[in-house]
Amino acid sequence: MSGLHDRHRAVLPDWLALYYDEPIEIVRGEGRHVWDAAGNRYLDLFGGILTTMTAHALPEVTKAVSEQAGRIIHSSTLYLNRPMVELAERIAELSGIPDARVFFTTSGTEANDAALLLATAHRRSNQILAMRNSYHGRSFSAVGITGNKGWSPTSLSPLATHYVHGGVRTRGPFAHLSDADFTAACVADLRDVLGQTRPGVAALIAEPVQGVGGFTSPPDGLYAAFREVLDEHGILWITDEVQTGWGRTGDHFWGWQAHAESGPPDLLTFAKGIGNGMSIGGVVARAEIMNGLDANSISTFGGSPVTMAAGLANLTYLLDHDLMANARTVGALLREQLTAACADLPGVREVRGRGLMLGVELVRPGTLEPDQAAASAALEAARAAGVLIGKGGGHDTSVLRVAPPLTLTAQEAREGAAALAQALRATAGG
Ligand code: PMP
């Protein structure tokens, strides 16, 4: 163990998981590459958990951050804050939510916590619908809506949560159905759950593409079909866009737009890549919901001028360079190459995802049993081949996750796919 690893173990919580048998200290990044303390260079296909959204050391973001830091770093929400107002205006407009208000936090957990506070206060109910296999954060409230045992350290909760089907298309009791029948079965399940709960459920919270759950998603339109049922009961729809935000899926700016037939969600949460690495989270809601709290609330660090400057520069860059289109075309190329490379590997059950949000699910050859050991070995082998990726998936962490910065080039996609193919051949070949 390196000295730093020993020191990490000695002073930080045991549950703060580190990747790799010999963890990496990343000391520098540029574009889609990072360097470790030993000078090794890696193609970064995980972006620090989808958080370096655009590129490492993007000059436009670095400049905005340093210029703002040179003026003022912090003032708090007690004073007017121009970058915060500007970013709120732009996110409100982009959100698709009418008469939108934006509240900034410092993390996705806190964003979801705020959304839960708003929805439960608005509906005067602590009942929440969440998806099986979901992840929404690490706080006491967020853990209470997490349908993933591996990320649920307690069953105690301030919420009464009912879990419904739909986030995982290719496993579970409805996996064999066609898309239309799958959606119909999930809607029937939702109705069944609602028929058995106390009236007055506050909200459904869902990730359009489940991130920690292994980049799984329902057929397009499922949440629109859910929305019709929710509307019959006045139940709010919260879309957790912490991983899908700002065009990562290639097809839409937000993940909910793949489910837009019944209108926009009531609340939307975002975080991770919005500040290209600066800590920005937040919630968007219709004014009537956002303004419904009858006590003061603040976030001391939420909306800090430095993070907002980063968010504005990042958003401008992303739109000016149409990175959503890049996610679509380069993501399609990467998916195609990975699919071809995995075609004859018996340990690969599925290559899935959209845009630059791709998952490779590993199983014990000839079975449907998740192969956690193969996933860990593939992660190590990819690292040895100079590529950083992530892991995820239900209770078993058997899915490799590929989610690079959205500026990934076609050449880098080819290099990454070749390195991953090599890593998978060595570990999931059968
Ligand atoms: N929601 C989703 C969908 C996430 O993936 C995450 C983080 N993995 C969170 C919320 C929590 O965000 P944070 O880690 O910033 O608190």
C-alpha cells in the first residue's frame, strides 16, 4: 500500500469505497485524460463519476472560476448574486417546467432532499414512490428512497416509500415482455401499489436512466404513462437528472424528455456535471411548489459565485459546441464498437445505454448470474490498459459504466473501445 493509501484508511471512513487494489491518486487532467502521481496517463471514461462533464481543465471554465475567485469567493444567499441569478434564469428556461424557480445546493443528495421537502410539504404527506434499483444520494432522506441494497445502510427513514417497477428493462418479472407490454405491466403495478397505500402520496421520484443502478432505463414513454396515473391522484413527478442532465444521453437535454408526452415533470433535480467539477446541485420546481414553504430556508454555500461562474461557463461551452450532438454521434460509435467487441464474449450479457452513458453487464458465462468478480477484474484490466471506467448495478455491482466527458472525440472513442475490448477479453471471455 502506498503511504497515502495507508493514511486514507487510517483517517477516513471504511465505507468510503476506493477503486482498484492499488488506488490511484489523480493529480492532473487535460481534456479527456488524467495523470496519476506516478506519471501514468489514462483516458478518462468516467469523469470522476460523470462530473467532469465537458473536459478536464477546460480553459473557459478555469478562467471563469479564477476570475470570479479573484473578485469574491463567497457572499451567501443573503445578498444579491449575479452569477446565481443568471444561471437560475438559464436553467429555469431550459428545464421545460413552466413558471420555474431554481434553488441551488452543493450536491445531488441535497438537491433531492430539497425536492423531497418541497413535495412532501406541498402534498402534506410523507409517502413517496421510488423505483426499484434507484439511487438518489447518501443522506438520511435520500437513503430512504434508494432501492439498491448496496447503497442503503439503514432502513430507518423519515419517509414512507413504496417501490415500483420500471427502471430495469431487461431483468425482473416483466423483462420478457415487448416494450409496450412492459410499460403496461409497470403501469398496472403502479396502480396496484397505489390501490394499497394510504391516499395522498406526495411524489414519484425517478432517474430517467438509473446511474448507480448500472445505466438501466425503461422504454421511452414509461414515465409519461406513469404521469397519467399520477395526475389522477395529484401525485407530483420528480425527475432526478443528476446523471442525465445537460445532454449526456445524446437524444435530449434532460432525460425526462424521452417521456415527454404527458408534459414536463413538477420538479427536477440536477448536480454532478453542471459545474464541470465545481460543487453545484439544485432543484427546479413550479413557483407554486417552490414558494409553498412557510418558513425560511437557506443554503450557505449553495449558489456560491465561484461555482455559478463555472456553471455558466460550462453551459455556454456545452451549448456553443453542441456537445449533446457529440454525445449522440460519438456515443453511438462507442456503443457500436463495444457491442462488436463483446459479441463473442460469453461473460457479457448486455451492452446498453444511450449517448455517452453506456453499460456493459457481466454474468457468469452460460448463466444470468451477475459476475461481480469479473467486473472488478475488468476494471483493473482497463486501468492497466490505460482507461478509467466505473462500476455499478443493482445488488451486485456487475456492470461496467462508461461515461466520459462529453467532448470525447471519435478517435478517443475508438482507442477506449479497443482497450476495453482487450480488458474484457481477458476477464469475461469465459
Ligand atoms: N442522484 C443520482 C441519480 C446520483 O447518481 C447521485 C450520485 N451518484 C446523487 C443523486 C447524489 O449526488 P451527490 O453524490 O452529489 O450527493
